[in-house]
Amino acid sequence: MLPNDPAILLSVINTKLRDQYSSLAALCDDLDVSEDEIKNKLAGIGYNYDAAQNRFR
């Protein structure tokens, strides 16, 4: 279960991307969560996924 708070979600997602997953798609597939939902929630606080760096910035 991922946190609902966008700031905490950002930290959790970026940590998982750094330590466990090679892409956002792989993370979402493994955790059975919507890639669009994560992108939209984090875009709401000004962060977008950077595939080249595999993190939200």
C-alpha cells in the first residue's frame, strides 16, 4: 500500500525507483498500481517523471 500524502509518496516512489526498479512501469506493474495515478498525484505537487534518471523531479 502506497501512502496517500503526495510528499510522502514522492519519497517512497523515488526510493523504490532508486533501490528496486529500473522504471516506473516496472514498479507499477509489480505493485499493481496505476502509473497515471502516481504521475497525476505527483504532478499536483510539481514533480514529473524523468525516465532518463528514473526518478520524479
